[in-house]
Amino acid sequence: MTAEPRTFPTHRTETPQEELREGIEVIDDRFLDLIDADARIEKHYTGCEWAEGPVYFPEGDYVLWSDIPNNRMLKYDAGSGDTTVFREPCNNTNGHYRDQQGRLVSCEHAANRISRTEADGAVVTLVDKWQGNRLNSPNDLVVKSDGTIWFTDPPYGILSDREGNQRDSELDGNFTYRLDPESPEKDALSIVDDTGDRPNGLAFSPDEKLFYLADTGEPRNINVFDVSDDGKTLSNKRLFAEVRPGAPDGFRVDEPGNIWTSARDGVQCYSPGGELLGKILIPEQATANLVFGGRDGRRIYICGDTSLYSVRVKVAGSHRYW
């Protein structure tokens, strides 16, 4: 049964419908090596209040994503074209990732935790506290090739009851963390960056020597860091790109190292040098996140405000683990 549309009657409409654009915008001819200028943008489902955190599973050729205010996860089956409810309630999940064993790893706002769904369907807590205090509301995450989980923890899920449970933060800031599930509990979690305002999307370069981090707070930019030789710490923070209009939320990196990031007008693609190459324009109020999918990794699934879209590209995403 198709998931019931649940866009709120009060859904934001800052940009008039007639001003929303759809299509491929080429800014630098190098973008044509990555996507066709006439690539078709497909809409697969609409009816979310805030679509977020897509993750792709090649075994069943399907995408899971979060509808945060509606406290549900949806599933799009590429074979049948059907969208169904995967999990409800779901603790207002946000970002998701697939680990090397094919398990779903999720950020949960309401439970202030990182969870993992085991092969038998059991959902277990990987971490929900830092030094005895509850995390804020884990937002987005990536799984590194060594099995560690890197995630951001801004306050969006505790600012109101819309995306979680309103409460005061128990921490001194909004941090980015590294979690090693195989380490003893006392050594498993560490802060890798404490300088961000509201850290959000994150990704590694294909060789994992660089770490990219979006800040949807005051800076509204993407910074890049050097990763230490042992893969555990970051240094040399510097500006990678100022993303406008809006701000960068979630993003992914392709195999050649280009960054595909969400923005208010859709998905923007930046070269490894931080140059804007082009855009996938999505006709929604904002775009939240994306993931490379398709069994060859060359279809980008995009969470655009109320809907799930996709478009074929010429490059595959990195860190897919299949």
C-alpha cells in the first residue's frame, strides 16, 4: 500500500511556485563529463513534510529515507515504483548510512542516539551519550572504510517538538564525533571537531585524506579538514565552498572527488578545488540530502523538501560498500 501523503497544511511556501525551477544548469563545461545537459529528473513520491537522509540498498534496489516531522521512514522500491512505510514511529530519524556489512545505521533525534538495524531487524543503540550527558539530536553520519562512524550533533531535534523532543541541551556545544563500535565503551567516542555552529552534512574524499563538513548555522558553508595518518583526528580546517542560495545540508562525494551538495535550489556540484560546476535544479522549497544509488552507483536520489527525486549521472558515488 502506497504511503499516505502527509504534507502539513501549514507547509512553508517562501518561494512562489512559479519561481521554482527544474532541470540541469551547466556553469562549467566540466559538468557535462558528470551529467547530461538534458538528464531527466524523475519524481518518485511526494507527500512528506521534510524529506531527509536517503540511503540506498542494492540487494533490493530500494531507497529508505526519513520524513522527520511525521516520525516515519519511507521505502521506495525502484523495481515496482511503490513507496511504502518502512518504520513508524522511528524516533524522528534523520540521516542514514549503510555499513560494510549492509546494515542500516541511523541518526535518531528523539532518542538522541546512533542506532543500527541488525540482520534480524533488531534496532540497537550504538551511542547516545557523551561523557554521561545525552547527545543533542544526531543529524547525519558516514561510515569510514575502517568501520568507524562519524556523525554530527546539532540541536535541531531539541529546539521544538517538530523534529524530536524539545528540551535543553546537556552539552557545551554542537560537536562532530567519531565512534568506533569495536572499541571499549570508554574509548569508543571522541570529538573530532568542536568549532562548528551547527554541523550537519559530512563526507570523506575518496582516499579519506580529506574530511568535508557542512555548517547550517551562521556560516552556511562547507569546510574541509586534513585527516591524520592514523585516521582518528582532523586538522587544518579551511573553507571549501560557500553554498548559496540557502545553505549546504547533506552531501555526497563521487569517485573522482567532486562534491554534490544540497542547497535551497536543488543539488550543486563542486569540483575537488571548490569550483561550482553546475546544478540539478529541484522545484521544491529546499533540498535536504542525497545519495548515490542504482546498482552501478550512478543514480542520485534526492530528498527535496516534500518529495523523493532521482537523476542518472555519469559517475558513481564513493564509499558505497557494494
